[in-house]
Amino acid sequence: MTVENLFSKETIYHFNVPDIESAFKLVSEDLTKKGLVKEGFLESVLNREKNYPTGLDMSPVNPEFPNIAVPHTESEYVNCCRIVPIRLEQAIVFHNMIKPSETLEVSYLFMILNNDGAVQSNILAQIMDFINSLSLEEAKSFFKEEDTDLIYNFLIQKFEKKGESND
């Protein structure tokens, strides 16, 4: 899968929401309109997040990086394979993937749409490789960027470089 297929300018979001439910609802409505997800997607992604949290503490990578989350759901609710970046204006609370009883303030989501469950962990690994490859300056710039076109261009450029070294 090429990096251009993993991202689309039409599915990069930037908004201000108070909580997980609001974020997932806004994204789900748009993804449904675009035919990228199926009926039941919203309920499934919310239930999965509740039972299997996806918040990641980024301080081990770099204490200055914001925490991220990688929400996803079963492939039966998805029509494609894509990473959907979501920049949040204000951080919202997620439970920690590693220590589910702990919460994290998360300000960036990489929602995984995956209609092939077999490659789920590979996409997560690609996201982590991407973040680990960023210099502090690049990360600060990327995580603060509000222009979805610039976010898209940055991702295409950086994932492309990572993809070349991993293939």
C-alpha cells in the first residue's frame, strides 16, 4: 500500500471538541457520508475505545511530544484502509492503552480505518515509526499545524521516507 493511499486530504480533521464521543461522532458522520465506513461504525469505535483504550503516553519517546491516541474498530465496519489524522484544538481525556486505569490528555488522533484486520498492527507500527523518526522541531511543528493541506503534505513526505526505508 502506498503512502498516498493511507492518507487523503478529505479525511484530515482539525476541530475543538469536549470529549471522545464528540470527536468520534464528527469524524464518523463525515466518513459515513464519504462511504468509507459502514452503519454501526460510531457505536463500534466508541465501544472498542471503552473496552480497549488507545491513548498512548508519548513521554518515553520525547517528553515534549503530545500524547496521541490510535482509535480503531473491527474491519467489518470499514470499507477501506486509511489513517485519519485528527488534530484537536484542546486536549481530551483518553484512557492509556498500556495502563487502562490511567487517563491521558490527548491532543492528536491517528484513527485507523482498516478493512483488513490482518494489517492492523502493521499500520500502528508505521504510525509509531513515523513519530519516532521526527526531530523535536519537526514534531512541534507538525503537532501544532492547523492547516489540513500542510498536515497532509507533511505526512506524505515523512511516511514516504519511512516507507522507503522499511520496504
